[in-house]
Amino acid sequence: MKKFFLFIAMAVSAMTASAQEEGYWGNKFFDNWYVGIQGGVDAKTTHSAVFKHLTPNVGLRVGKWLTPSVGLAAEGTYFFPNQMYTSLDAKGFNANFLGQINLSNAIGGYKGEPRCFEVILNGGIGYIHNSTDDNDLAIGTIKNAMTSKIALDFAFNFGNRKQWQFYIEPSLNYLIAGAKSGVTNEAGVGSQTVGYDINYSHMQLNVGINYKFKTSNQTHNFQIVKPCDQSEIDVLNAQINDLRAQNAEIDKLKAEIEDLKKALKDCEDKPVVVEKEVEPNLPAIFYPLNKSVITPAQAQNVAIAATVLKNHPELKLQVKGYASPEGPHDNNNSLSVRRAAAVKDLLVKKYGIDPSRITTEGCGETDKLFEIYEFNRVAMLYIEK
């Protein structure tokens, strides 16, 4: 028996060290508590017919898991007479303080959530009180005794977050002090010598259900926290520095927004004059790519403009030249000037229009006048009064 408890002590030390190395989220003082109820039957281990002397019991257990493998629990159990249908008077009471080892997690490791099926080892000491002279619970006339419990829980975890646990628990309960018959005093107190004797023990088979309370990680169980290596820390620091730089840029943009708001406020009281856009009212002159020479087909449109100007001497003409965006920007600007000038030259030299009636303007490159890209290589003609 000493070897058994030595093994338990060594296992607890090893699992505690492992838990400290790995770390778990949701392991504060108020985390991983549970409460449950249990019930079953009890009988003496020796010198008694088991099925004839079964004693019903019911109990309450409260516990806390310190790590996924190591926990503590306290439980209280009431024992009833054999014939419960004739009396519900309690026959005895047993309180135990238990250490718990989840063998499934200790051996197989914790995977981040409980397994569906687990085996849990329980062991500890307690106190039992026999309220009758019936010897089903104790030996002879012993009323009070120190106890020791060894049990295995075959547990099934269920629920959408595995917050419930149903278990079947066979156990062996020793009366280790105050239980020896023949050495009692008038108060019914037996021998104070501590010892494990199978003749002063009873077997118990219970079933129970536990509810695990929600933890600080918003689940009902431990979550594994893996330590970061230096490379991960460096990446996080880099991200933090990037966010700081972005924050500084945001502050700069906020300042610009405030300046724009101020400028807008200064302009609110000023009248805004909107010039009406003048639509071209004579046929346009289109040019080939990178050319400013008027083709014979387009010269007909110039002839139309000349006829209008001859028939209406009071009118003037504005010519605006454009280029599509191909080629260098500076070349497109000069090309637009030459295209407007070509229209004026043809009107003056061929049709004798007074040059003072014609103004020209090079408007540079554009792709906004016409949806057909090539049509933006053009000179637009506007009649002015």
C-alpha cells in the first residue's frame, strides 16, 4: 500500500511539472470547479453475504481540477437502512477528501478538450459515523472511524461543450482507525492505530453525474496555451510597429481633414459661379494617329464651317484641338495645338475668312470626349456671337 501512494505522489509531481511547462488557459482559482450527485450501494468486503446486505447510499461531490490531470474533491455520502421502503432514517454518514488523477490525460496527454471516455483514479481519507447499532456499516458497536477510499471513475463526457460528465465508480473503503472491535471504550471509539485491514473495509458501487462550471476562457474545460518561440515574438513585434506607423499616418490624415474642413468653411460664404458648358455646334474635324493634316474627307466639315461664317458675318469661331493619350505627354500637347491651327489655316487661306474671327486653343490629351477611343484625336468647332 505504501508503494501505491508513493507511485501516486511521483505521478502528481511529474504531471504538475508538465503542466507548468506547457501552460493552460482557464486555470484561475474559480476555474474548473464542478459539482455532482451520486448514488449506489455498499456492502462489507468480507464475512458477509454481499447481495443480502447491500446498503443504499446517496451523496454530493464538489471538486476542482488543478490541471487536466490532477484535481481535488470533497464528498459527503449518506447510508440508508437495507429496507428503504420501511424507513428513510440515515444509517450513517461518510465524508471524504480526495485527490484525483485523470489517468487518460496523464498517460495519453491532454488534447485541448476532454475525451469522450476517461478513467480517473481517486484516493483520499475521510471520516465515517454509524448512527445505529447495526453492524452492516462498521464492526461491532463502532460508531466513528477514520476512513480511506480508493476508487476508479469510468467517466463519459457529453454536452455540446462537454460540460457534463457521467461516471461509474467502483471503490474500496477502509476503516483505518477507530474501527477495531474489542478495543472500544464506552463512547464506541475503537483503536487509534492506523492500518489497512481488508476485514475492516467495505465495497461500494456508485453512479454519478457532474456539471463543470464555465471557465474564464468561456468554455467548461482547459485550453492549451503553447509558448511562443522568439521568431513568433519578433513577428508580433513587427506587426505592432506597423500598426503604430499606421496610427501615425492616421493622425496625419486627421490633421489634413481638419485643414480641409477649415478651408471648406472659409469657402461656404463665397458665391460659386458655374459656367454653362458650351456644346460644339459645327461638325468636328477628326485626325489620324499623331497627325495634324486635315484629310479630304474631313475638309468637307471645314467647308461647312466656312459657309456658316460667310453667311453670318457677325459670328466668330473658336477651335479647340485634342489628342488621344498615346505617346509622350509633351508631344500630345503640341499636337493638339497644331490640329486647331490647321483648321484656322484652311479657313483663312482657302475660304478667305478673316483670321480675327477665329481663335484656337490646344487642349492636350483626353479620352473623355468620345467613347470610341480614336475619336478623341479631334478639333471641336464652337460658334460665338
